[in-house]
Amino acid sequence: VSGSFTLQLCCAWGVCIVVSLEIKADAHVRGYVGEKIKLKCTFRSTSSVTDKLTIDWTYRPPSSSRTESIFHYQSFQYPTTAGTFRDRISWVGDVYKGDASISISDPTIRDNGTFSCAVKNPPDVHHNIPLTELTVTERGFGTMLSSVALLSILVFIPSAAVVVLLLVRMGRKSAGLKKRGKSGYKKSSIEVSDDTDQDEDGCMARLCVRCAECLDSDSEEIY
């Protein structure tokens, strides 16, 4: 939803100046009790932002014509210090980026109603004011269950898949070792090389023993 107004000012010499201010806000916002809610409002002005720029947020309860000022901005932030929104309104906008958004802390169902965002940036002061309908509800079991399910998909399932893959790999390795022990498993070149080195070491040891035995035998024959 947006509001815009274009005003043409014509002077006596026939020169026309176009003054325009456009404001946009979400038509409907849904939030949950206890979870911070952002009310987004943006504006676009043909004039540069100055310290004369003002922003006013108002609130109207359901089925009521009474409005309540909850936030004012002019160079500084002035959240309401009275009423149901006391100490719960925060400024989250940036006027130099055309952002006039606010947030509500610790919302309750009693905050349901209509919010309006009005911006004036002289000489751009004429515009339609967009309205935002806020609906605050309790976060139900189904919503919490969906969050848990999403967390499971993103965290637990990949972890379980890794564990299963490791178990499968270990099982295959164990089966391979058993098969090699029973049926004379053909060794790889690396395994053959390792065993060959061990056999060579064994042969050298046996050769040394044989030589020692021969020397002892020759000695006995001499004597």
C-alpha cells in the first residue's frame, strides 16, 4: 500500500514547481506474542532530507475511531512515554535512506489494530497516509512443530547420514578382512610390498642364525 500526492505550485510568471511525496507501508503484518514485530514504512521525496522532516506513527484499536500517537521523529526519536506502548516502541529506520520503520517489543494480542505512518519533508508535506493492519496471535503447537522439523532436517538428518556412511564403510572393511583370512585374499601392491619387506627381514635373520651355526660346527670339528 502506498500513498502519494503531487502538488503543482505555479507562480505569477508561469513557472511550475512539482512537489511530490510518496509513502509505502505493508497493508497487513502478522506477528506472535512476545516476539518483536517490525512495522515497515518507506518514503520518497523530491526534496532533500533536512532537520524539518517529521515522522508520526499513530495507532487505532479495532472497532474504534480513537487514535493514539505512539512515535514522533524530528532529528531525534520520541517514542511514546504513556499508554499501552510505553517503552515498547523502537526506531529502526534511517531517514537518509527513506526508511521510517519502527518495531514493537513484547507484543500482545491487545496490540492488534491499525497503524499509520505520516511523513512530512517541507516543502513536500501533502500525501496520502498508508495504513497497516497488525494481527498478533499466539504461536501454536503446529508452528513450533514445524520449526522443530525444519531444525531436524537441517541438522540431525545430515549428521545421521554421515554416521550411517561411516558404519557402512566400517562394515565393508571388516567383511573384506574376513574374506581375505578365509580364502587367500589377493593383496594389493602396497600390501605385497609391506609383506615382502617383512619376509626379507626374516630371511636375513635366518641367514645370520645359519651362519652362526656353521661357525660353531666348524669350531667343534677343529677341536
